[in-house]
Amino acid sequence: STFFQTPQEEAMSPMSPVPISKPLDATRPSTARGLPSPRLLSAALHFKRPNSSPRPENGSARSSPTTSPLPSGRSSPMALSLPLSPAQSPSPRSGRSSPQASPFNKRLYDLKPAVVTASNTQVQTPALQKHPELWVNLARLVRLAEVTPLVHMLMEVHSSAGEVDTELAEFCKSLLQRVAELMSHAPLRGLGLVTELLQLFAERSEQLPALRPTNLFPLPEQRLEHFLHVSGRFVEARLDQWRAQNPGSIGEELDHLILCYHHGSNLQCLGFASPKISKIALEQLVQLIGQTPIEELHRRCASLLKPEEEVVKEAMAARLRAAKIRGKNSAELRGFVRALLSLHETLGLEKLDSSTEDSLSAELTGLFKAWSVERLLLEFDAQSGPAQLCRTSELLQRRSQEELAERLLNWLLGVVASLRHSKDIPKAKADTSHWRKVAHKGIAVGVLKFSELHRESAIDAFGSLYDECLSSEAMRPHAGEVDTLLFQVAIAMGAECKANGTLPAIVK
């Protein structure tokens, strides 16, 4: 090593301590007050500071640090020292160390060095550096994306040197150790880059055998096992309750398992993982498909079917057969039915099977009974969920028409039953007008159709009311209004009429 002396050291006797006349600057940080500071390990340089005399207890003045006496014939121990390899690194000594000063800034105290937070391993370099740029870049290596340029730089240095010396071999060992540390903390989406790096090291090791990544080959499989273990705990949990508290999170977990299976298959093809990894990922994926909402499956249909695994298609088909439409508003039901029918088409299912039709028809007829009139008006749309289902399945259309016709008939019979006095005429007119609006929209969409039995029941009810109006002195003036309501209802329900507007089968 080359040693340097400060001007103060050259002007003094080598055996006597030299006091520093200039006091320390009061604005310096606390690490420059004679306290130990962290070792600076960057750019392959170590800055060492001398010890200082203890501070006075009263705090009135600050003692100036002094240097230790130097033997004659020897230069100052302050030197530009390069980091040593693990075998050459000196162990820390107990007690007070010899005074040293920085040769670059002539300061007896260095400032607090920058700490590389992303690096947990101190890179040890050989004492003699022929290629300092390699060690500088290795000390700054904090991301896997920075490994490839460093490997290219190493190969250029190796090709120019023509042989593998001790320093290059030590550098390759330190590089593999650092890359192993970064791979052990790689995220799931970074496993693709890990695979590329393994291939890069394997190719370059043919020219530089010291780069053989023998200790790196098990790391991707171990990392993938960790992710699958976390996903396994999630899949085995009570998903119904968890999904209610965290809507949309099952879709994120589904993406996680799809990516696990993708990386597991790639690692297996390259020989970096065993087949059990992709098998575990596929089992967890199939198990989670059975709990995933239809909309989430539809968004990830292309990713799910990309592996072309038959077991995935069977799991998706089973999930479609168990689909439920309860508990959704009009917009959600519309998106659900669209996703359901699209998945059927993607999976090659021409139409809904009998079990799916039975379950959906039972749910849909129950909803038609429970929905309010306002909700029925929302669902009587060409793009609504019930309309899409009725256009797809004849069974669903027939049962929906029967259920809605029965409900609207009961609604109309209630209007007729409430008309008993002249004061009830305005309300009966308003209710009948609202009924006609609902009936027209339902018939136009195709979810409503009155049968001959329904029409006869409505005509008989209004005919009986018309006869009662004629037999009552108070209601006789309103018989014409009842006849008009009868005519409007018969037209809405599809009764045949002549061109002149008369209804011979109805008017009595």
C-alpha cells in the first residue's frame, strides 16, 4: 500500500503527539465528534478516522484530538486501503486504534457515509484491484434488472484479459452470492427475470466456468413453493365470508395462482423445477375457480384457457352450472348474464344444459315474484339479464312468460276488486294505465306473454264489474269508463278486434 502524511505530521517530531491547533467546526454532525461511525463500503474504499480525546465533562470547551507518536523511519499509517477478501480482512481489535486521517480531503474526521439500504451483504474485494469498475458496479447492485449489464461487462473484461485470474474468480463468486440474495427476495412477477438470468449464467459459464450458477438453480423453485404455500392457506380458508369482506380480492388471488402455474410450467420445461410445483399450482387453481365469481372468470378467461388444461375447462363448466343470480341489482345482473353466456360460447357449450336451465329458471321466477314494479320496468329491456336469458333458452322464456303473466293478471284483478265506488274511478284509471305500460314493455322484450286463459280471466272480471255498474244507480254513470278500461286491457293482452274498433266478444 502507498502511505501519505499530512503537512502537520511532516513538520513534527515522529515520536511526540501533535495537537491540532484549529478547533473542530461546531456545525459538523454528531458523527464527527470523535464517536465511532459506520464503515464506508462503497467504491472499494475505506475511510478511517483517528481517535479523539474524551470531551470535558463540563462541556465548556472541546479537546482537540491528537495523533499517536510515529516511529522514526515509518510513514503515517493512514493509507488508501482497498477492501480485503474474507480471508484477508483483519478482525476488529479491542482497545484504541492508531490515529489515521483521510488523504483526500485532509480532514481528520469523515462525515457519516451513505448506507445502501437495498444491499444486505458487504462485498469483499481482493487487495489488488485490476478491474475496479466491476467492484464498483457490484457494490451498487440492488435490482435483478442490473445483473445482465454487469455480466456483459464481466465478459468484456474476461475477453480482454484472456485468462481467469484470482480477482475475476473472486468477483464471480461475490456476484453469484449477491444474485442469490436478490433472487431469494424476488417477487412473483420477477420470477420470469430470474429464469432469464439462470439461462444467461448457464450460457456464459461455458466461456467463464467461475460463473456456473450451481447454487442458484434451486432458488426459483424454493421461491415458488413459498408463494404456493401462502396461496394454499388462502384457498383453504372460508372463502364465502372472506369474499364478503374483501370484494374483488378473489380475482387478485386468481391472477396470483395463474402466474404461479405459468412460472412453474416454464421452470419445469427448462429443468429448473420439479413437476410437483406446477401440479400443486394447478390443484389450487381448480379449487379456487369453484369459488370465483362468474365476472372474474370472464375477465381472466384467456389466461385460464392458455395452458389448455382440460381440468381447468371442466372446473369452469362446473362453476357455470352452479351460477346464482340472486342478490344482484339490474346492472350487476346484466353483466353477470353477459359473462355467463360469453363463457358458454368460449368453452364450446352451444346452449345451457338442463341442470343449469332448471336452476336459473327457479331463481328467475322467484325474482319475478319478489321484484317491485319499478324493478320489473328496469328488467323489461332488450339488454337486461332476464331478456338475454330468455333469448338463449326456450325453457327460461316459457317459464318467465307464465310467471309474469300470472303476476300481472293478479295485479289487474286487484284493480278491479278495488273499484266499488265512484270515488275509486280515478285511482283505477291510473293503476290501469300503469299496468298497461308494464305489460307493453314486457311483451315487447319477449319476457311476457298472456295466454288465452289469462285474457278470459281479465275479460270476465271487467265484464262482471260492468254488469254491477249497470245494476247500481250510483255506478251507472261510470259504466262507460269501465267499458273503456276493459277495451284497453283487452288490447294490451292481445284480444282480437275488428277494424271498426268494436269488440263483439267482450262488449255486452
